[in-house]
Amino acid sequence: MRITVVGGGVIALLATVECALDGHRVTVVDQGPIPYSRATSFDQHRILRALHPADPAATGAALRAHRRWLDLEELFATRFYERVGALTMLPPAAADEGARLLTDAGGHARTLTTTALADRYPHLSLDGALAGVLEDEAGVLLAERVLAACVAWLKYQPGIDLVPHRPVAEVDGERGRVRFADGQILDADGVLVAVGPWARDLLPERVAKTLTLYRQSLLYCRVPAGQAAAWAATPAVPALGTRRGAWLIPPVAGTALKVTSAALCREVDAITDHRTPEEYQRELAAEFGDLLPGFSPAWVLGAKDCYYLSSADTGGPLVVTLGAAALAYAACGGSSFKFAPLIARSLADRVLGRTPAPTGLTALDTAPLDVSP
């Protein structure tokens, strides 16, 4: 089949990999370079964790994603998954329940008491009323390396064309056709749209207005030389257990320490710049001053704001059928990167006309929203 993939982020590129592995011809187009440096997935690193408290399906899916990421490292002959583990802070009873959930799903986890946490991570100020779930089949994905590895592999596959700097103005889902901003037309047997926060521009208005755009502020920091050894043994922490929802990614493989919190995620009307306002930088610095002993603004190397779309109805992803020959991954919910191999396989199956295997992710395992003309 001839497939057009619109987008230059992790979902678009991994879906292209899946199509290429099955021997199909794919043209990848994007408004910028490929990979697209403004894509939500373009970043130093992302957390890959298995534990999703009280959600066995998502926990099982995350374990399958972990295994698929290892397969992709082998396929691309590139290392981009640092298996440093993940630590989730929870009330003691919930931590024990979370460890059992992971074990029942086939993973590995330990519950750490307050004393054990203080001994292992003296450079973190953790709530003494909480316990930690430390999981082994988890860690940090070097996001920019993932995207670069996808592109490097795709460039050498027969029948794959990467076409950068070609913004798409319209998708005709019945004909499998995309119209570029310059008026030129590209026809295919199927179209997959996976353009992240720009999806609203290519969707029918009745769907676009149901998607909420969020903007998240992040700080990138340099840890003091005297703490380098401690941070080298630190897992990713998707939940520090604070009221504001703080989380961090440790410095691995030459990357910076990344810190942020759910409180710095806010709803916005449009994608504008990616600069983090000084007020938000100060707010994050003050928040982590209480969480990281010795932390000060001098640690901060830089800041960035990123965007993502979420379905107003579910708070997560949304898959939309645009016609007989087109599909859109219209909203990511902010958590697509870790599940990207499962999402990409499911989307590739759908656009190729096959019944996708269950993923354990509700948005992928239910019928797509049909907005065919």
C-alpha cells in the first residue's frame, strides 16, 4: 500500500517504521524538519514507567511497551533507553497495593519505607508520611535519540520518503489525499495524521473544539559536582507525592536534570512561543527548593514550554476516522511517548485496513470517533 503519514514526532515516525517493516511504501511529510524540533516528543528525555496505580490495563500495557522499546533498540542498533528504574511516592497502603499490581502484571517492584528512602536518596526531600514503589522495568527514554534513530533507520528503507518543510492544509479522508499549503496534492491508499498539538488545524471543527490545548513549563538543571554520584543512582520520579504534582527526570547519558509539576500545566487557546515566563521559572525554582536540598536558581541551565492536546471528554488521547482512507491520532493526553510503540502499531494496523491487536489502552482499543463526511 501507499501510505501518507503527516507528522514528524514519535507517533508518526514509529507508525512509519511499522509500515516499513510490513513492506509498505510511506511518504512522511511535516511542516518543519524531520524529526520536527517543535514536536511535543522532541525533548532530552521522557519517563517510561510501568506502574499506573489502580489501573491494571495501563500497567500491563506499559510493561509491553517496555519490552517493545528494547526490541526497537535492537532494530535500530542504537541505545536510547536508560533503565534506571522509576520511583512513585504513595501513601504506604497504596504503595503496597501498587507493588502487588506490578507483580501481578508480570513486572518487578519493591516497596521502600521512609527510612529506606532517606538512606538511598539523601539528596531528595521526600514526604516522611509516604512510601515509595521502586520498579525495575522502567527508566528514561532519551527522546531526541529515539527520533533520530527512527529517521536514521527509515532513510535506508526502500519505499520510504521523508519530505520536510511541507505544511499540510487539508486532508481528504475519503480519497486518501492531502493538500499542501502551496496547493499541490499527494494521493495515497491511506493517510495517518499524527501532528500532535497542531491536530486541530486538520480536523473538522466539531472535533477540534472538543480538544483542549495545554502548555507545560519545564526547567533543565545542572546538579552540583558533589552530588553527581548520588544523582547517577537516582531513578526517574514520576510522582514525588507533593500536593502540586511535582516530578523529575534525573540526569542520564549527558542530559540535564528536568523538573516540573502538574501545577505548571495550564490550558491555553493557541500555540505561540516556547519561552517559559520568568514568573513560572521562579515558581518552579521555589517549589524544588523545598524538594532538593541545596537547590538554587544557579542550578538552572534553561527552561522550555511545550504543548499537548487532550480530549475534553476523557482527559486523554482521541483517535478519529476522517473517512474511508484516513485516520488521525488527534490528542495525546500528554502521556503518549511511553506507549508510543503500542500506539504506532495499532494506528498502522488501522490505516492498513487490519484489525489491531488489543493494547490495553482504552483510546486505542475502542472504535475510533467517526467524523467521515
